[in-house]
Amino acid sequence: MAKRNNEHISISDALKEFVDSNKLEKGLNKVNAAEAWVKLLGKGVNNYTTAVQLERNTLYVHLSSSVLREELSYGKEKIIAMLNEEMGNEVIKKLILR
């Protein structure tokens, strides 16, 4: 069991410490990447998105529309930058559209 700390700390610091001590960051990054994809690219793109998976530093996005896949492939670098900015750190280095 964890040792009780008598100091007063903020909830955000306590949550960060909990995530770090339990090695939950990878799982949270997977969830945050999927949420950021939906938030930034909107409902229109999300309707054609069948799966979003983050493995290591590569985001795999499965799309049901080949036309949309081709269109999004032209702006991969911008999409990566926007997703990383939304997530708060550089988690995604490569985007693969399938």
C-alpha cells in the first residue's frame, strides 16, 4: 500500500503521480489519441472512421472511404501536428491511413 503523504497537493499533481507510479500513460495516450481524432476532424470524417489505434508512436486509422483516405493523406503532417498539440505532447510521429 502506498505511503500516506501529509502534504497538501493539488488533484492534478496527485493524478499525475498516480498515472506515473502505475505506468498508465500508454493506455491513456491510446484513449486520448482516439478522442483527439474525433474532436479535431469532426463528425463528417468520424462517420467514415471504423477504427483508431495507437501503437508505439504510430497512429493507425481505418477508413471506409477510399476517397477520404486519399484526401487526408495529403495533410498527414498537419494532422499529426494538430493531434499532438491537442494531446499536449509529441506522442504521434507517424500516421497510417488504411
